[in-house]
Amino acid sequence: MASTVAIIGTRGYPSYYGGFETAVRKLSPHLVDDGWDVTVYGREGSTKPDDPTRDQRVRAVTTRGVESKSLSTLSYGLTASLNAFRAKPDVALVMNVANGFFLPLLKARGIKTLVNVDGIEWDRAKWGRLAKAMFRLGARFTARFADNLVFDSREIERRWNEEFRRDGVFIPYGGDEPEELPLEPGLEHRGYVLVVARFVPENTIPEFLAAAERIAERFPVVIVGSSGYGGPLDEQAHDLSRRIDNVHAFGHISDDRRLLSLWQHAGVYFHGHSVGGTNPTLVQAMATATPIVARDTVYNREVLGEGAHLCAPTPEAITEAVCRLMEDESAQREASESALNRSRSTYTWPIVNGAYAEALRRLL
């Protein structure tokens, strides 16, 4: 009889919302191939049941919850955990420490738990004081009740070692290495600067938009992303696009091939994420062999490795670093090769999936 695993804490399977959802899309079929009976809990309307790539062997279960910024994760985590309590899988893979509050419930039922702690959520600027306190309390529950932990970066691992006295396993994110994709109309290979991010301050979007006006005097600038609900940064990006012919604001792009093409042909991709751990967007950019300039953080240094092109989070520093790399074809080639080699050595889905499967087997 196959061992059973429940995956709790994402929007479901198959979903394209974010890094956790991408990981579950890649991991679930691998676990089935590895002999597991896999159930993924999710939210109504957040998945694509008719996705042609969906593996029909993966069981998708939706539960109810409250759709709000502050309560959705907790409410869906509770209902999924209650369902898992009744179903009693052998192990549960739990994503995000916000679901740490429900680990005692799973433990009481004899369900072993492997928890991906995600980033240091209480460091994120987007959360208010109460939300930060809840994440930190959830982390304390996780530290006390989880059977094992997953850290997606060594720096996150260090923080948990120091603050919560917990060890675990290092498992980052993977990237898809695409075939040669067609160039976006109107752009030239290695001839434009790209940014891809959610429009929040911690992703250095305000500073990049200020730099974009100067960069656009010399190179086309492509801006991909949005806040998800409108606001000043969305308005600023579209205003730049209207005023300056060399700035193209595409908003959110859900077409994976188009996004991969933009990365694959960019002269420089600017990565401004400042918190979290191993960022899935950065890992995917590396897999497309994109020359990268990143905000200088401990997380980005860890992922990019030696020889990374890093800069301070100011418009002046971003402009200087991006234009310097855009003007040096030899440096672009080296950065492209370095990113792809780094991706292949550590950040591939076969490596990531194998590590998750091994960690789950150990809990048995």
C-alpha cells in the first residue's frame, strides 16, 4: 500500500499563483512517480482543473475559508488541517509558518509534519504590526511542533538556528530551462533592461522606476508586474510608459512562455527583492541564462554566487550598475553563463523534488 502525503498551505493543484504553487505543480507528480498517494489542499477558484499538464493521479481537495489579506491563509489552513485530521495521511507537507498554529492538531492525530518555513515574514514591510506578530507566533508553534523543517536558503536556516534553535533541511526552488523562444516584437536580443516583480517597496520598485527614466535615455526598459490591486506604483509605471517611448509597462503577465522569452532575451534583468530566502523569480531568471543585476542582500549573494553583479538600492546605483553591464557584451556573456551554470548545479526541479521526497521518506 502506498504511503500517503497531504500538502497543506498553498492555493491548490494545479495553481500558478506564486512560488509555493509552482513548487507543488512540480513536486506532486514526482511524488506520485516515487510511490506516494498525494493529496493537495487548495481554494475554490484558485486552480486550473482543465490544465492540460495536470497529472490526474494527484488528488485535489478544496476547502472553505475567508477571502481576505489577513485571514485567508489562517482560515484555509485550518479547514485543510481539519480535513487532513479526518483523512489521517502518513505525513503532511505544510507550507508557511502561518499554518504552524494547526500543527498540534496534526500531531495529536499521529501525522508527521514537514514544514517549509518560507521567508522571515515578520521582516516584510507589507505586513502590519498584528500580522507580523501572528507570523512570529506561528513560527514559534512551528519550531515546537513540526517534526522537520525545510529552509529554502542557508541564511533562513541560520536565522532559525539562532532564533528558534531548530535544524532542518536545505531545499531551494527550481527553474525551468526553456528552449529558444521567439523575441517579443519590437525588442532586440540583449538590447533591453527588464524588471519582473510584484509592486511592493521591499522589491525596490520605487527605486527602479526612478532609475528607469534615466536608463531609458540609453536603453529600452521593460516593466513586468503590478501591485495586484492598483496604486501609486502601478500609476507611476504606466505614466512612464505613456511619457517615454523607450519604457514599456506590460503589467502582470500570466503567459509563461512570453515571460520566459522576456528573460531569455534581456540584456539585463534587475532583481530588487530584499527579503525572503531563495526567490523563485531569481531562480527562474537564472535558468533562462539572463545577465542579472541584483540588489545587494545576503539572500541574493547566496543564490547568485561569486562574480554576481550587485548594487545598492538607490536609483543612482541601479542606473550605474545596469548601464555598465548593458554596455559590456563580454560581461553580459559571462553573467549569462554564470547564471545558467549556477542554476544547473543547485536550482533544478529534479534536485528539488528529490530532496523533498527524501525528507518525506525520512519521516516514515
